[in-house]
Amino acid sequence: MNGKTPIILDVDPGHDDATAIMLACGSEKLDLLAVTTVAGNVPLEKTTRNTLKILSLIGRPDIPVSAGASAPLERPLHTAENVHGESGLDGPYIPEATFAADERSATELLADTIESSPEPVVLVPVGPLTNIALFLRERPDLKEDISRIVLMGGSVGLGNTTPAAEFNIYVDPEAAREVFASNLPITMCGLDVTHKAGAGPEERKRLRSLGEVGGIVAEFVEFFALTYEKIYGFDAPPLHDPVAVASIIEPGILQTRPMHVAVECGSDLTRGETVCDLHGVMKKKPNAEVGVGLDRERFFELLYDSLERL
């Protein structure tokens, strides 16, 4: 017991995933026990490679990494090279990893890590929810050892991959539906709050002042900004995934409301939409704390503090 909150990250790097890993490792309040990878922003081989490279860069080869699902539960994989580049981390040069992935599957690493933790673990999935759904299917006996799930995904309002759907949920809506139906405590950090964490020119200038790691994150954001400007028309790309991590470090930065969240799987028009019952009109028991507000200034201060520490 070291006073830190034990977490496991599930990622698909992705510039914002990489930044979330760095934020978790730089925080004095979190104990990152393991990282699992999933296909999402780019295929699984690349998300795993990128995760190993980031952990090597910041000197954390002690954190085990396992590859998970290479495709969604029921659908072909939809990726986002148009946003993150062919590698998933286009932009700055990052040396190859100094260590290899664990031979265990993601499900096995999750189970072993949770079983060996002296206290319940927070699962932090910031990609498609395929690995988490498969784990909950295979090891329902370990639910009581998961304190909660803090995920990046979904939206109360509009999407970013279709008008209705956010990317992570769109990629594997069936997995998302299973996770939201798990009866575990869930905090959803969706686009309504992550879009408030846009990193514009001033934030990038501050990042570059923080040393090598901060400079690399600034370059991530510069690349991200170019693609965001082409697609969405603005150059302050949101640091989506770090919001989920920051909300664990300092819960007060995220304002939430309890809601029932359903996931649309059947409609071609609204596939992956998180239908959030904001006003409780369906009279269903809330199954998530849904982010509705973010202390943007405090979020960035947490990020700068952690990156500077690395």
C-alpha cells in the first residue's frame, strides 16, 4: 500500500493515448500496474509497438504490456490513420522500444494484475472497449476487485466519427454495450468534456518548455492539429484520453451527472451512439457518471506537472 491509486490502462496509441500514458506515469498519485493494447486508431501491431516505445522513452520498461484484441467483437476494424498518421504516432521521432510485450494475452495480464493487487484496481480504457468486454466475459469473478471503470468514449451530444458517434464507441459498439451493462461503477469522459481540453498554440508553447518529454507531446499535438484543422476546421486538437487519467488524479476537475447510458448497435445511421438519458425520461437506473464539465485550467496544470516530472 503506497497511497497511490492502482490503475491499468487499455490503449490504442494514438497521440492522445501516448500522452495519457505519460500523464499516468508522471503522476505522484497513480500507480500504473500494467498496460493492455487494443486495435483502434491503428491496427494492434502498431498500437502495441507505440505503447512499448512510449514506455521505453520515459524509462518505464518495468510496466508490463500485453497485446489484446486485433478486431472488434462482431465487426471489421475501423481505424483513424487520417487523424494519427500511418504509424499512429506520426510527427516526432521516437526511438524503438527497449523491451518487448509480455507473452500473456491482455485478458491474462488483466486477471493476473488484478488478482495480485492488494486493493481494487481502476480500469482506464481509452480506446475501443473490446478488451474490457472480453475480460468481463472471461473473468466475471474478478468484478469485485475492480473499483471502477473510467473510460474515454461516447458523447451526450454529437459525435466525431459520424454525426452521432464518438470513435471509440463506434469501432466496437457491441463491446461498449456489454461494458455499460456490467453493473460496475463507470465514469464516462466523452466528447462533451474532452473537447474542452483543446491544446492550442499557448498550450503547445508551454509543453515545449517542459523538456524532452513535453517537447515530444507538443510535436504530437502539432501533428494532431494539422489533421484536426483539415477535418474539423480548428487547430486546437482535444487531448481526449488524458482527461480520463486526470479525472482519477484529481476528481474535482471533472463535473459529472448520473445517467443511464445505452449504446446503439443496430442502426446504420446512429451506430455507436451513446444515448445518454440526461433528464431521466426513461426512468432507468443510472449506469454511469457522465462527464458534463471540465476545469480546463486545472487539467492542463496537472498535465504540465506530470510531464515535467518525467
